[in-house]
Amino acid sequence: MAGKRTVTDVPERRRFELEIDGTIAGFVTYSTYPGIIAFNHTETDPAFAGQGVGGDLAREALDAARARNLTVWPRCPFIRSWIERHPDYADLVDPNWSPEHEPAHGHHHS
């Protein structure tokens, strides 16, 4: 039987953490800029491999970005590939962002 899953935003650690029955099974680290959240790195505990931990994290983190009206910079290759498989989340991604190039943030307001 699947354990109880909770995803929590932990701002002091700048990451979303997924717990299964009280054990941290994975997390996504992020950085924030005005109007933007950049997802930097996704890590999952090998003990929970194959249980969809990364996907749950991606979905919850992106849902949180949407709820806060933030634009996403998917620096993390895992998050990037997850968004490609779930095109209903593609509208969250900054159209000017690419893995090779990040727009200068906060400089276009004169």
C-alpha cells in the first residue's frame, strides 16, 4: 500500500520536499526572482525509486508556481523533460528562457 505523501515548500531551504510516511523521498531546489521561480535540481531517494517521486515533485512544484502566478525557469533537466511530457504545464515556462540563455531579470523596467 502506498504511503501518505505530502509535498511541502520549505523556503528556508529553498526547496520543495516530498515526504512519504514522514521520510523525505525527494526534493526540488529553487531560486526566486521577481515574478520568477527557477527550478535548479531534483533529487530523489533511491529507496523510493519507481514510485513516481520525481513526477509528484514536478507537478506540485509547478502547481505552486501557477498558484503564485510565477513564471518558471526549468534549469533542472528532469523538470524540463517532465514539462515536455505534460504540455498543459508548458505555459508556465518563460518563453525567453533556454538552457543556454537566461533573460536578465529585473532589468527591463526603466
